[in-house]
Amino acid sequence: MSTINYKYNVFINCPFDIQYRRFFRAIIFSVIDCGFNPRCALEIDDSSVNRLDRIMKIIKNCKYGIHDISRTTLDSKNKLPRFNMPLELGLFLSAKKFGQNNQKKKNCIILDKEQYRYQKFISDIAGMDIKAHDSQIRRVISIMRNWLSSYSNELIPSGSRINTRYSDFLRQLPQQAKDLNMTMSELTFGDYVNLSAAWIEENKI
């Protein structure tokens, strides 16, 4: 998770809860399999640093950003929407608009579960190319691959091939974690990134 190699760092802005975990992990694997470095707020566990400051520092160090705004729905408990993802999207777009040098080279992709749904709650981004993943892992992986391939100097496998590789990785992950004295339920972001990277390195195409 290099903070130095700006041109390969990808900021992931998405929900971190259990319901979204399978999409989050698919995004991480896809980013690594395409030759890029996944970054997110979960990578640093430092109570002395304000969470927003931590997020802004990571955004500063990333040329690319993945923003999934599909979970801006009412919470069942407090009946209020979750706006963390739109906020972090705004920070990323502001860095590109008002930043200097490398910041102006930023690129991002915005995901939602349905085409044009975002217009009902964040119409200011109308006109941008929002990608609908239809709440399907295969679709998420394909979107990641096609987007990152346009910024890579390497030939990247097709979305269907990465999806197959991801399925193979998931089948082997429990044993891989066990061999390293880790438990699946306790894997941190860093653990999962390292396990994904190790598998991809051992299973190069």
C-alpha cells in the first residue's frame, strides 16, 4: 500500500459494513489484479488522527478514485441516509478541480446500483458517466477492469477472466488465511490486501 507511487494508487470510497463486504473485497482484488494499489480509510488505525484528515491525506496520495454511492438509502434504525460516500466523492472532485500538479491529473469512476438513480439524491453530478453495477459482483469486476485498463500500460485480462480468478481466490482464501494463523472473520483491510496480492503473484497469467 505505497503512499509514494501516486500514479498507481486507487482510493476506494464505499461502505465498509458486512452487507457490502463481498463487493468491497471484489473491488480490492480487481484493483490489484489490474496492477494498481488499493487505498482506503481502513488502512490506518490511529486514534490520534481525525478520520476526515486521514481520508483527505489518502485522497491526496491517489491518482484514481472508486466511489460507490449505491448505499445512500435510509438507515432502518434512525431513518436517515448515509452521506459519507457522496462527501468523499466531493473531496476527491475538489482535489482534482482546485489542487495543483498531480492533483489535477486525478481520475475517478462513480458507481450506483441502478442507472440514473443518483439523480434523485445528488443531481449535481448529472452529466457524469455513472456506472450501474446492478448489485452484481461480476458486473462490479467488469467495470473495474474496463476502467483501469484505459490507464494501464500493461495488457489486463478480461473482466470474465478476472471474475474466474476471483472465484478461485475465494475458494482458496480460507486455507491461505489458516496457513498464516489468521481467521477469516478477523481479516483487516491490510490482511486482505496482502493475501490477495500474494495469491495474484503466485497465479500470474
